[in-house]
Amino acid sequence: MWLTALLAAFGLWSDGEAQQPQPLPPNLGAATGQQIVPNQVQPGTLFTGTGTNPYYGVNLVPFGPEVGDLKVNPAMLTAGMTIYLHMFFPFYGGLYNYTTLSVNGYMGFATVLDQGPTINVGPDSTDWPRQEDPAMIAPYLCKQQIPQTGNPALRAGVYYRLILRQSLFGRESGSNMNLGGAMYQSSFFGQPASIACPGTADSYVRCDQQSDYFLEEMMRWLMEGVAGASMFRADAAVVVTWFNTASAISGRSDIDAGQTGTYQVIWLTDSAARLSYAIINYDRLGFDAQDFRANSRSGRCRALFNGGNHTGYVDIDPTQPYKNTPKVLAQRSGVPHMVRGRYMFRVDDIVRPAGCSNKTGGTYPIMIYPNIVNMLGEMSVDINALCLDHTQTYILMIEEREVATCQVLNSAIARCNLPKIYDWGVKTVYFQPQSRGANDEKAFVGYIYFVPPTLDPMRLDIGNIYEWYKNPMTNYLMPISWYPRNFTNPSYMMSLAQLGSRLSDDAIYAVQLGLYVVGYREYKDDEIKKFRPEHRTLALLATYSNRNSYDYRWRPQEEVINLNQVQQWYLNDWERMHTLYTYRVGYLKLAPLRPNDQNSTELLPGLVTAPISLHWLWTPNRQQFVQTTFTQQERDERTEFVRHKSREMCHDWYDEDGALFNFIRDTETNSSCPCVERQALLDLGRYMPHPRCSQAIIEL
């Protein structure tokens, strides 16, 4: 019994109930329903943010020795203790496989000069290169201490652990999914050597099924608060928790009055070290500075990301209440629909604020995904900007272009449907509530790079694009692939707030998709003195079911297009024989099916391909796409029909365009209609890579 009592006094022993699996604490900020009873907490019990503890853990992930954390050596608290991360983590354009943990509220990547009452970092406070400007992740940067006596001293400290996915070490396939897992607690410090990750002997490294489950939970959290985080796969995480720290020169009375701080950083990256996200949780902040008795005249605390060497810094919360008192970080939130005191950032190349902000003056950057967009528009982008209200209507104003309508997904993310832009370049966009608009001083500014469909990284993949210009087609079964997480069910999204659904819920990605053929043509409009473009939906080729299972969160869905089948025409018979040939170029668009839409004049936002020839839709009168196989004679007839029709179209074009000035007449003899590729390559006067220039349809 005396051994049990001794272990319990130091928090190293717990009863049988503590050995049961416990899930992550609820992250919605809901009340636990527990009644706080005096003397319910026994002295020496180690609270680590797990379970339904009424005192701690509202927004913290589990920490402490029960989950494998180690504590920073007391002799190295001020100068910092450097730990090895076993892989590279990107931060602010650099790659780091180490970090230095200090009681002063930062994870550093260089030597920190902490002489004097204030720790100076950033371009405004340091004279680099004469004075060092270290890179760091600083959730609460100021001089702090760990209480050495009294009740808080039994629990106070800086805890840390490294979490790695099992698949990084060649574990069997499927072992890293563990969809029904739970957060287990170990019985003692560290973990047995038998379950340690291969090649990582340090006991703070975790690599088991619970590690995989933890990473899955963090990805779900990011999906709820960060635009574009659904494309991120976490393979490693560093969890650092500052527990019950006090201001540097506070006395016993300050500590007894509860003026201590508890906060946490979760830093995640993928195996390729390309993307990196940081989640910061503030459970309690009891002081504004290192000064004493609630004074804040010296050594004021700051919360920031610093790139180092004057590359810049980003405040965690740039609002005026934070400037008045940094303690407000534990009360406010960047994801108010999830929990208080939580903030999210993307931190790989530069630091991009995610979640939302209630900044009330100046400008605030918008987090936009994707920020490289097809100039044809009719696709959607997700935006992190101001904190949203479902009862408000929001718009995205595009520089010198139409306004995009937006839909509120949750308090932190809005989805905006872009119009057609017809411009190649970077456009400034402004996100505001429609009701207040220009009368409000808030200005949330962002940038979108509009590119032609051929350069769009989000374009629909249909294989080798040159195969679509050949006659006859080399294969009438063409590939198509896309990432299913790019599509959501419109019926779910319209009632997302009422249903209480989450963006991490697989059900909202179950949707029927249609593959449409869109024809493009333009004509000169003398009234507006420019060419007027026309995009018309010609046919529905096929329908597909968007796969929403776990395997397809990062894996592309691959299907086949049968070019001998058309599911539905949106042209009548006369238009198919006459109007169809006026669309000299077109593209395919994959979009959710709109119910009760007979003409498909207004397609929902989706993905489009690069421009392709539409000659594979041309058929002789007696071939009407009613069969999936053709005889050799029918294929030959179709090939000859396309060749004859393209030559006829070429002559029509020459009658119209040949009268225009074209200096190929001065440089070539016996020049004919430049419809073949080898002539187009020589005819630089007419065949510049510009959408307004004449284009060849097909090689004869």
C-alpha cells in the first residue's frame, strides 16, 4: 500500500478505470454536463486534458506521461531543450528536423537572445544581422517560469512527443487506417521498446495504431477550419504543451490566484514535407506579461510565427482586443464553431492564417483554395476570411469583373462560385457581407491567378490531349480521372447548418456526376466592338457515382469514356446536322447533376478539361450513337465523313478568312488553307497562341 500511495502522490499510478480506452476530448466546446464537486480532485492526480475532466481539456489533445509525453529537463527550461524530429518539417520556407522547446513559450529553430525583460524577434524589434532574429513558432512568447513549490508544481512543465504514421516504416497495408480506434493511455512514462518505431529509440516517439488514429482526428479538425485542408494527409505531428506556466517574476500570491497559463501547439506535416499546418490551443492564460500582480508594463507576451532573419512574422490574432490584452486568445477562437481558444494556420512556405478573424480595421489576407483557377470559371473556391453568420449573405468581388456569390459552410469557411473571367493573370478579390458592403470598414483582400484551361492544375484529366485531335481516334475508350473530394452533394451543402453536418463527413461527398460536352464558338459583335463568346452544352456523355469512401480521400477516381455512346443530346436533329459543326472547339465538363434540368443550360460548378476537337461527335446520318460497337465498314465510313466534313469546313473558313491580310501570301508560294499543323507552325502571323486567333480543327 505504501508503494501505491507513493506512486499516486507523483501521478505515476492510477486505478483500473484509467486503463480503459478514452476518445479525444469533444472539440465542439459543449458543456460536459459534470458538476464540479469540492474536493473531487485528489492531490497528486495528474490532469492531462484527457477524458471528461471538468478542470482541463476543453480544447486540448491528450498530453502527459499517460500518452507517452516527456518533460523538458528542468535545467534546460529557460535556454531551451533541442529535440530531434526524425523527419523534416517545413516552416516559413525552411526545412527543420529539430526544434528547441523553452518555457518562454516558443518552439525555436535558432539561438534565441533572451536578455532583458522582453524577447525581441521580427523585423520591427531586431537589428539583423547585427542582432539575431531567430525563426520560431511562439504561441505565447514572454519570460515565464515553472512553479517549483505548492500544488501546481506537481503538474507544471513543458510536455512534448512526436507522433509518426505506421506506414512511414513499411507496416502492413491497412494498419494505418484504424477507423474505429481510440486514444489509449499507457500505464507509465514512455512506451515499451517492443512497440517503438523502427530506428527511433527515443521514448517520446509514438508510432502505433493510436498514433494513426490521432493523425486522422487532426486531419478532421483541419478540414473543419482550413480551406483546402481536405487535400492534406498528415504523416507526422509534434505535440508540445506548456502546462501551468507562470509569468517570470510572479510571486506566490499570483500563482495561488490562478494566474498561470496552459496552451498547446500541434505541428503537422506530410511524408514529402511539402505541406505543414499548425493548430494552437489555449486552455487558460492568466497573465499578459512577465510583470507581477497583473501588471503589463514590461515583457509583454506575444503570439506569433517568425520566419527569422527579417523574412517577416505573422500574429496569431491581429485584432484590437489581442493588442489590448493577449489573454483574450483563450476566450476567442479562429474556429468558433468548434471550440474556444483554437487557431489554425498553414505554415510551410509562408504563414497563411486559416479559420476566421474579426479584425475590424485595415486589411486581412484571405486564405483561398484553389488560388490558381480556370479562366472559364463555373467552378468553386473555398475561403477563410471573416467569421461568418449563416443568416448573412456574402459576396466575393473580383477586380474589374462580375461578383461571385458565396455560400456559408460553417463559421470559418465560405464556398464561392466563380463566373467566367476571360482574362489571364492575377486578380485582386474582396470578400464582404453583401448587406453592409462598402459601408463597413472591414476589407478582406486576396488574390486569385486565372489561367487558361490548359494550365489549370485542377483541370479534368482525360489522358493524352493530342489523341483527341486524331482522325480516326486511336481508341474510343478514353480515360478520365478526378479526385472525389473536389465534389460535394449540393443538397447537403444547401442545408449544412440545419443538418449539423461536417465537412469531414463522408456522406456529403456522395453525389451523381455528369460528363457534359460543351461547345465553344465566337462571333464579332459590331455593337460592343469585340468578339462575343458562346458556350453551349451539346450533350451528356455519361454519369458517374462520386466515390466517397476512405480510400478515395487522396486517391483519384479513374473511369472510362465510351465515345460511341451519348446518354442525352441537347441538340435537335437539325442542329446536329448543321449547328454542331460551327463549334470548332470544345471541352468536357464534369459537374453534379442538376435535378429536373432538361436542357442543361446552367451547369453546376465542376471541373473542365483542356480544349479538344469535337470531330468524334460527327456521324453520318445513319449512325446515331445507338450502339457501342461498329463494324470496320462503319468505322471507315465515319472516318471518311469526318475527313470530308473537315475539308468542307476548311474551305468555308478560307472563304471568310482568306480575304483578310495574311502575310503568308508574301512568304509562301502556292499557299492553301493553313489547316494542317505543319502549315500552322510556319504561319506565325495568323497562328499566335491567343484565343482570338484562327485555329486548326483537325489534320486532314
